[in-house]
Amino acid sequence: MTSALLGASLVAYFAASVLYLANLHIKRRYLASYATTAAVVGFTLQTIRLVAQILAHATPFADAPEAIFFLSWATAALYLVVLVWFRLPAVGALAMPLAVVALALVYRFPPAPGEPLASDSWLRIHIVAIVASFALFTLALCCAVFYLVQNKLLKSKKLRGMFRRLPPLETVDALGHMLAAIGFPLLTLGIVTGIVGVEMAKLRLQISSVKLFAAGLTWGVYAIYLLAHSTTGWRGKRANWVLIVGALLTALTTALHRFA
């Protein structure tokens, strides 16, 4: 059943991705509506799978594939919240393909054998906080990409066709900042609980200095971005490039970090 739900949600997100991309190119209101319907269907199927695991007393964060599954679920959930609040279906043209990639990775990586680290309550909090922050940073990345693309086209006076349907620069800049501002404390919580959880569980593991450096560097990039944004009003092209760098570091941290 869980495998079927996983496959069905992957198909639904793929359909949503195609429809959202088509919506940028073709002026048909029903395309965005159909794309949102497909995204809601995929999210609902993922939620059913997540709830079924919890009811079966199986931790949803037992290994790397399940953590990636949760990342896809969180990305879709946050996108739907953004869609309701800001009415920006264009963001789905990037958010949904990223959710598809995350779900595809669940098939790529087999479950890790042995006792899962996520059986410890501290590490469960660690995983939820880290994955939620990564999902927020993923959507912030989408906003940054839209900002930089549209900003370049506006300056070169080549804003035409599908690019005329991109969100306004001020909107995506403000949304990207808001997402990063919410994700930053979650990232902080994830790093702290990860260190404390490993120590309290007295596991025979050592925290890799490379992992700590990557996580700390990611934290530092977002800290600088938020500090500069709040104290000097730093916005625009350079600020959004920092969001992209932060997202790339987030991906690197994910690749280095094992949840099991």
C-alpha cells in the first residue's frame, strides 16, 4: 500500500509540474487550477502514507529515504500554504519539480539496515526541524531564481511570453526573505538537537567534522543574509544570490548527513 501511495503521489506531482510550467507559457486559467488539483492530490496521498506509518507505530524518519520523503511532503505542504496566502501559482513551476526529484530519490536510496537513529526522541526533533527548514529554504530558492531571472530580463527589456507571468520582483523578494526567516530558527534547532541527541543517546558515533562544518557554514550564510536584511535593508540581486548559495549548501549538508 505504501509503495502504491508513493508511486501515485509521484505521478500527481509530475502532472502538477507539467501543468504549472504550461501555465507560464499558455494563458489558460484552467491550467493553474488543474495543476493545483494535482498538487493537492499528491499531497493528500503522501499525507495518507505518512499517517498510515504513524498508526502502524513505524517512525516516519527511520532512514534517509523516509527523511527525503518527508522533505518532499513538507515542500508540497509549504507551497500550498504559499499558494493560499500569496496567490502565486508560478512558484509551483519550480516547487513541484523539486518535490518530484525528492520523491524519485526515495526510490534511488534503499533503507539503511540496523537500528535507526530516529528512534531517539531528540533525533526525531532534529530530523523534523532540519527537514522543515530545508523545505523552507527550497521554496526560498524558487523565489530567488524567479527574482534573478525576471530582474535580468527587465534590465535587458526582454520580458515577454511566459516570463510576463512571473510574480513581481518585490513580492518574490519579500516571500524569499520570509521563508528564510522561518527556516533559520528551525535550522538552528535542528543543529542543536542533533548534537544533543547524539550525546544523550550515548551512541558509538562521532559527529563528522565535515558535516558540522557544512551545517555551520549553511547556518552562517543564512544568519548573514537575515542580519543584513534587517539591519541594512539588504535586498535585491545580491541578497537573492545569497539565498541560492544557502540552498546549495543545504543540498550539500543533506548529501553529507545520514539520518540512519
